[in-house]
Amino acid sequence: MTDKTLYTITIFSENAVGVLNQITAIFMRRQLNIETLSVSPSAIEGIHKFTITAYSDDAELMKKLVRQIDKRVDILKAYFNIDEELVHQELAMYKLSTEKVMEHGSVEYLIRKYNIRVLEITKDCVVFLKAGHYAETQGLFDELAAEIGVLQFVRSGRIAITTSPLERLSDMLAKIEEERMKLQSK
């Protein structure tokens, strides 16, 4: 996929039933595969933030996709960014056999080498958490799988914020409120 760019699409909406279905239908019509998806409440009460990644070799297609998403009634605003415009991370969890981890060496060694957190240690398993970019979380998985063996592995979708000082939706909501106040004063 070296000829394609990974785009991060950020969508703000109220938490309404069916919004995700509307969004995914637009991706399907455009023949774009969603790589990762993360949904959570935003910094603004009552508003949810969808963070979706997708590969494309066509920036114009991404503009059209975002405009089409933006037109949906339940969508407040949608944007897209490339990696250079974002601070982003993902989380990954790794479940390993305690016995195999101890045969490999100390847990402290693994924590220091990979900058990971230990979430749980039982007589049967050890669960690690790693935050980082895809290459880091995947690289750790590859190494642990080869050296120790991974019993379970899960990775979150991307979470991202723009490098701009404010949440873009804050500006839009302020303008809407300003216009509403002007209309009320008439």
C-alpha cells in the first residue's frame, strides 16, 4: 500500500441510533475499506467523535467522501487529515503465558525494553499494554509471537487529535451560537 495515503476522518455527531450505519454505507458506496474505527464522547458534552482511518490514492475522493458524510442530517461536521496534521496513537494488549515469559527472562526486562505496562500477572498469564503507532504495536506483537508466543492479541482503532490548538467543532458551534443569538435579538 505504499502508493496510498492513510487518511484519518473525524466525524462529530450527536449520539443517535443509526449514525454509524449511515457513515459505513457512504464508505461502501465509495468502495473504501475502513481500516480502523474508534468512537467516543468528544470534549463537548452530548457530541460523539468518530475517528476512522482509510487508505486512498485520491485526495479528491476523500474530499467527496467527507462532503457526503457532512450532508447527513445527524452529522454535525466531518473532516479528514493526513498523519502529519495529527497526534495519534493506538493501544494494544498482549496476553502471554506466565511460564513462557519467565523462561524468556524477567518481566522488568520486557517492560524496560518495550516501554509497556503490565495490566495483570496471574499464575497462568501475563497481560501487557502498549501505546504507540501501528508499527510499534505490530512490531512488539511480531517479536513476542516469535520469541515467547502470544495467547491473545487485540489492538484498538486509532485515536487522534489535530495539531491545531482548538477542536474544530468548537469553532463551528461558536459560530452557530453567535448566529442564533443574532436571530434572537432581531
